Amino acid sequence: MRDFLRSGPQKTAVAALGALAVLASFIYLGFHKHKHIKDQAWFYNLKTKQLFPASGRSVPPIDTESGPDTGVRAYVYSCADNPGSTQRVIAFLEKVNPDAKRQIEAYLKEGGERAPLSSALERAGSEVLVSSPEHEEWFPRNSNEGLQIIKMGRQKVGCDHLKLCIP
């Protein structure tokens, strides 16, 4: 290595630039891989009963190949106590009433990438509905029935330490 460094400043500069390019590409690919994962969420097709990935900034219900408003957000968990487990459980489903959906989409459009969907959904309160995937009946998320659906769904995972699964 010393002989290479002594062979001239041009070779040293080329080697340094090459190393920087490799490092920059690792950082770039790592950032975009993380961003891609972060921007995805599980959705559930109400007609086919199948999970599918979609943009995490999509406000449910969304259109699917099965028709309009047939895709709802799915909260999918696994057991963090068993990191090797591939078993995923659909705990509950979520959608937003039509008027609130239009307002949230306008808020997201105004705020661009910085507008957090979670805070918009939180402010929507009783306009956010939840259902069990086994029996489609929708209740406001913050109602007694909605809270019970969420609680029972999370208990289906079968452990105390849940891990939210993302596509």
C-alpha cells in the first residue's frame, strides 16, 4: 500500500475518489432502501381477503382491482419475543369516513412530505373506523367497541411484545 501511495499524488487522489464513490453509493442505497420500507404499509382487500402493500401515505379506503374503496389499512403484527418467527397476524383493519378522508388528503397535499398522516388520523377522532378482519363491522376507533376490536386483535398475536410488520 505504501508503494502505491508513493507512486504519485494522482493515483492517491484517484483511489481516494473511488473509495468515496463506493461509500456514497452505500449510503445512498441504504437511505433509499430505508425510505422505501418506511413509506409502505399493509392494506387488506375486503373482497379477496388478501394483504397487499401500498403507500403508507394512502388514506383508506383505497381503490383496488376488486373495485373502489375495497382496500383498507391492515395492522399486521408478529411476536417480537420470537424474532425468527414469520407468523404474522392481522390484528384489525382501519378506514376513514368519506368526508374526513377528503380533508385528510387535502391536509397531506398542502403539507407535502412533511405532513404526518398519523397526526391527521388522530385529529379525525371518531371518523376513523376499525373492524376485525374476521367479521366486517365498522366502529369508531375511539369508541368502546373500536377499542375492544384493537385490544382483541393485538391479543391474537399471542405474546406481550408486539412488533408492527411492514412490507
